[in-house]
Amino acid sequence: MSRKYFGTDGIRGRVNQNHMTPDVAMRVGLAAGRVFKRGDHVHRVVIGKDTRRSGYMYEPALASGFVAAGMDVIMVGPMPTPAVAMLVKSLRADLGVMISASHNPHYDNGLKFFGPDGYKLSDQTEQEIEQLLESNCNDVLVDSTALGKASRLESARGRYVEFAKATVPAGVSLEGLKVVLDCANGAAYKVAPDVLWELGADVIAMGVNPNGFNINDGCGSTYPEAMCERVIAEKAHMGIALDGDADRLILCDENGKIVDGDQIMALIACNWSRRGILKGDGLVTTVMSNLGLERVLTEKNLRLERTQVGDRHVVERMRERGMNVGGEQSGHIVLSDFSTTGDGLVSALQVMTEIVQSGRPASEVCQQFEPVPQLLKSVRYNVDDPMTVPQVQDAINSAEAALAGTGRLVIRKSGTEPLFRVMAEGDDADLIEQYVSNICAEVEAAT
């Protein structure tokens, strides 16, 4: 079945266009409510959101649909995506919905879904919702005596604050650690500073004045330069930049040097291995992670499992292999001992714990390996499939043969636009540039 509404991470699009209208949101509530009404108990859904102005539109629309389908609605207001996943399990709810477009600008928004186990929905469940959306949702409407009710959970913020603090080992204090925290004017603008301050850190907060339109605007993990500059100016020990819904992060050390998800995963995996709590003797990441990560894990007798791009693929592999550390180079880190999805704040706390316990600066703790030169380019195409063009395939085969044993080549098409993405990495940066440019040139020539 073709997917009209759901993409790689829920439903997302431009506000008030296509499938991101209030009408669709209400019908999504009706359809998802019908799918998740299983059994005779009182059914409940948790709805969270980030700070986009459009959230005020989608929240009541969704709630109306769920109430009309006979589900009780628990609204928690602006909260990180991982908080919604946590609250679904904590409150024994049947479903969770996060209204957010993550790191996108304010004019986009989206709906992320979590099942009763706190994990994102399967393809099959998404298809069930899609089928109902394409049908007459009036068939889902319940009798007036069976309507649900809507309420707000005032304790939601405090619940998440205590949850996040509990992920730090007992007895560990962040006292004496000066931290710049950029919340991207997003979902974590209140809870994240509270967590760090209550654990003892000296917090210099940025991106904590949302106005509905400034989410991710020149701030947060997508634009970490401001954080880096502030760390140097304030002589802070490190910086933390979250994205709009706080499910991923980018760090910087005391010198303002960026620390990406690969370094963070290496640090956590190696630290947990020493402590004897790493499961599966390694971690899961995507094909985009640096070869240097794979090499450092191999040196420590740990393994690296790669999946296609997308955090849901990472989580699926982690569950299959029984592993508790995974993520993406972009900073989407999943620590399944604590959470069912990426949690930028919890991941940052693991790094801060290592800095405090080791007594070493962030520049030493976070530099786990020397990254291998890596280059990613995207080129537009207007043929059905560039991979079927002989000249393109010859250029790919030539690069793969040259990199065999010393590097990697990753080719993939964008799932949302006609872009051909070419990534190569190896020890010789000049050769990497040559291989990537040759393939892109052949794609351009074919179009």
C-alpha cells in the first residue's frame, strides 16, 4: 500500500497545507483512536507538543478526534518527544502523540506516534491508520454516552525532570560544571535547564524564549555556532545544543569544538563497556556514521551494527540484537536502558557524568577517535533511477573497487525529493573528493 500521510517519522509537512491541516489532524485522532481502542478498559492518549504557534491549532483538533472516538485525552503541553514516550508507559496509556517537526522551521509541523510500549508505530499500524483516513471517518464516531474526556496533566514536567535526573548514577553531582545549554526555543526550554540546575550544574541557558516562530531559528543543534561562541565567551566547560523537540543533540567542548553523535556514541559505549552494563558488546548506528567509529570499537573488541538511515531502523535493530546503545551521527542517541526513543538531554547527562567522574576536560573525554575524511554531496536528477545509467554505475564500481578495505561508499536516493546522495570516506581526502565528484558528474550528465 502506498503511504499518503506517513513518512519516515510520522506525519510531517507545511502548516495548513496538504495533510497538515486541522481537519486532517482531527481525522487522525478519529482513525488512531479507533485503531488503539483494544479491550474494554478506559482508553487514554497522551498529547505533547513543542513551541510552534501551530501547535495551538493541532492540539485541540487531535483532542477532538480522540474524544469523538471514545478516548480520554491527557494533554501535557510543551514537552520533549522522549517525555511523551516515557509518559505513555508511565500513565499506562494506549497511545502517545507528539506535535512537532523536530529540527524544521516553525512553518512546518508534524505528528509523531508512540504505542503503549513507548516505541514508534510499526509500518502495519501506520497502514491501518492510513486506511481509516482514506475511508469515511464518521463510521468511527461513538455514541454520545461513550465520548472520551480531555484534561491537562500539570505534573508532567516534574515527572520528566525526575526521570531524567534518575538516569545519572547515584551519588554523581554536576556541581562545579559550567554548561551552556541551547534549547532551540523548543520543547525542552523549561525542563532541560531545571534538570541540569537541580543536578548541581552552573547553567547558562540559551534558546529559552520561544515566541511560536523562533524555534530552531539560528539556534539549537542545527545551528550550534552560537552555542560554541557562548562557551568560549563564558569560559564554560562544555555546551549542549538540543533540537526543537529535544530528541537529539550536538555538543561542543571547552574550546568550542563540535562533538557529533558518533563521538557521543563511542564515549557512552566504551564507558558502559568498562562498567559492565553495555549489552550486545557494541552499538547500532546507520550507514552514515564515520569509519573512525567502527575502527575504535574494533580496537576495543566491540562491534558496530549498521542500518539504513532513520532512527526507527536503529531502534528496530537494537531490539532484535538486544543492544542498549544506538543512534545517528546527527546526534539522535537511543539509550534503551532509559528510553524507547532518542533523548538529547539524557544522552548529554551520560557525557557530563563521565567528565565529572574522570576529572578530565570535555576536549579529552569527547575525542574518542580521529574521524576519517568523509564527504557527502547531493545532486538532483530527472531520470527514473540514476543507478540504471551505465556511466553512473561504472563510476560507482570504480570507486568501490578503489576503496575496498580502506574506506566506504554509500549511495542513496532521498525519500522526499529527487536527490541522489553520494557519501564516501577513506584515509585520503583528495581521493574521496575525486570519487564523489566523479559519480555526481555522471549523474548530472545523465539528466
